[in-house]
Amino acid sequence: MVSHSLLTGLTSAAEVDGIQQLVVGAVVHDSGRVLLLQRPKDDFMGGIFELPSGKVESGETLDSALIREVTEETGLRVKNIGEYLGSFDYESGSGKPSRQFNFVVDVAAPEPVTLTEHDAYIWTDVTDELPVTDAVKDVLAKYSTVFG
């Protein structure tokens, strides 16, 4: 599991930087592939693929939010939160400065994936040309250097 001091440090740094919304992202991996979810067409940034991710709720820790979001969005059970892969900043659909913290996540089993907030999912090799934002490409490139 990821260390408490790392999580606390990340949260504190975001607060100092004026970040108003904390978000967690999971690189769920299995057999050399990663899981990507497709946003609904009518949603903010509709149609793109993204990592399982979501907002950290008030009073929630980054690791708790990560486990909750992976479970809510995919139905998969998190076994372990591993390597921290960095963060990226963006403006949310509501205009808030946001920071997404990204971690490698091991799940008990890769299927079945049960979608609740997305239109589709793919398990893909990170060497493929991926239909994701440049920020997510950077996270997956770091994943490749660590696990490739």
C-alpha cells in the first residue's frame, strides 16, 4: 500500500497551490494491459477514454477515494494501491482548479467490469495509440517506464 506520509504530503501541497478539487485516478492493470473507460458523449469531455477516476469527497483520504472510485466505476475490487505515478492539473467542468493524483492499482480479478458512469471500456496495451488526453498519455508513459 502507498504510504500515509506520501498521501498527506500530496494533499498539503495541493492546498498550498490553491487547488480546489482533488481527484484520484487509477491505472488498473492486468497481464500487461490497462483499463480505460469511455466518457458518455453528452458529458464534460464526452467520448474520450480516461482512467477510472473521480473526486475526493470532503474528509476522505486519497487512498479511500481511489478504492471507492474504482469500485463505483468498474465494479472491480481493489487489492492493492501501488506506485504513485504523478499528478496533473486542469480546470474542472465547473471551473475549479483541480489536481488528479494517479496510482497503479491491482484488482482481485479483471472481469467482470460493470460500468455505472461510462459508455464503454477497453483493456489495452500501453504501447497502442490511445484515445486519451495528453495528460493521461504522460501518466501511462510513466507507468510504462516503471512496469514496462
